[in-house]
Amino acid sequence: MSYPDLPDIKTAAESLRGQIIRTPSVRLSPDRIAGLPADAQVTMKMELFQETGTFKARGVLLAIAAMDPTARAAGVVAVSGGNHALAVAWGARKSGISAKVIMPKATDSARIEGCIALGAEVELAEDITAAFARMDMLSAAGATPLHPFESPYMTLGAATIGLEILTDTPDLDALVIPVGGGGLISGLALAAKLIHPNIRIYGVEPVGANSMTRSLEIGSPQRLDKVNTIADSLGSPLAMPYSFGLAQRYVDQMVEVEDDEMTRAMTVLFDGLKIVAEPACAATTAAITGPLKSELAGKNIGIIACGSNIGAKRFYEFLSSGAPKR
């Protein structure tokens, strides 16, 4: 299987110039963020400030730009519990094409309303499996499917984030990246290792949605029997060949975090930086203040803050009550 090289990533970054936000890389202070690894320098890539509040806008624009006129006329279709759907709705409106997004009924209402406000047609499905089945039907009828992670374009979009953070902070020892289906870590790890082969790549998954961890342990893409986590953006039930192959090649270590660790990290980020992070966004902070704290002491670390798509009511519930018990 062939993957993008560094010139491909730089070309993608150039094509996105002026289309997306060049998000800041911010040095975290231990005076404001409690529990950071001792003597570490920590830089947070603020991708939660991206268009639609998620990194996925990058890959969506690249995918739409590659469509021919016939495909553009038929529009796009996507499945998502939120972030990818928002990015597809935004990217389709920006590109002047139609979009339908199929979302599980349990999706946060703020994300559904956001997609509608961006002009997408929203269809609700019983669960994620039914949503993908419906996408297959619409694809057969002519719409172009935009997969949330298993796509060279999503990988390239994520790789441009790696290019940016390593331009801002070229001497990183490690990158800590949240993992759902694998689109973000596949692109970031690819870019980081091409630029800085000795950098160490850590992936972070919820305990209740650890498909990539299991896949890497077994040596092939695996499907979970069930997903149980508050981090719905990291709730992919399976790994898939393209993104798994990149993770297998470039990811050095996976760690898992509990839902309670993510809600505590959400509180830490709100108290220290006054940012509203969804659970997936807080996963990397949970990892470096939890299971990776000792290992990363004294290191120069980059972490990715991936998204902010959470409604006020749900955000308040998590901060005031913690994660619901599984």
C-alpha cells in the first residue's frame, strides 16, 4: 500500500492555505495546567480553533477538491457522530455542493443543529452500523462518500497539522495524539516521522474504545464488540487497513485513558486556559497528566487538542458530575 510522502504533504498544505485556519501552537505553563510531567516543555496544537471546531475540515476540503464535476453535481454523503459531519457540512457549503450527513440518534443535539445550520441535510439512524448501511445506499445512487478516517485525503489533512506543529516547535521529543478511527494519528505520525525520524509517537484511546490498541497488539485491523465511552469522537468500533497500516509503521506506543480522566482533564483545561474541550480533545491532556506523566518527564512534548464540539449542557454535566458510570 502506498502512502503520501513529504512533498505530497507540503502540496496539500499549500492548497489549504487561506482555506482553513493556521491554528496556534501554545506552550503550556505548569502554573496554569496542573499535573504536567516534571521539567517537561509541553506545546498544545490548538486544532479545536479550526473551522467547525475540528481538525477534520482539512481532509474534507482536500477530498472535495479532488472530485470531478460529475461527482460534485451529485454531492457528498458522510456518516458521523458530530465532528466529521460538521466538517463535511461546512466543506460542502464552502465548495458549493450538496451534503447529506447520517448521524446516530444518540448524537449530541448541538452537533445535529450545527450541521443543519451549515446547510447539510441531516438523516438520523438507529446506530452507527445502520448509518454506514444507509451511506452505502446513497453512494450506490451516485453521492460521493467521505469516510471519517479511512481516506488518503483525511490522512493528508492530518499530516498538514504535523507539518505546522513541527515548524512551530522543531525540537519535539514526542507527539501525543488522540485516536478514534486512526485518521488523525495516521497523518500526524506520517508527517512527524518523515520530518523528524527520532520523534516518539504516542496514541491515546479511551479504555472503552480501544480498537487501534487491540489491532496493533494483534497485528491486523480489529472490530470491537461494543464501544463504551463519553468520548464519542474517539468511539470508532474498528480499525481499517489504510490508517492501521500507517499506525503500525509509525506509532511507537498506545495508552488508554478512563472517561473520568478525560472529564478531569476537561476541567483542568477550562480552569487553566478557559477553553471548552470535548472529551476527545482532553484525552491527550489526560494521558500526559496520567499514564504518561513519568515517562515524559523532562521531555519536549507536543499534544493535539482536536475538537470543541460539545453542547453547553453536556459540558456542564461532565464538569459538575464527572463521567457517567459504565
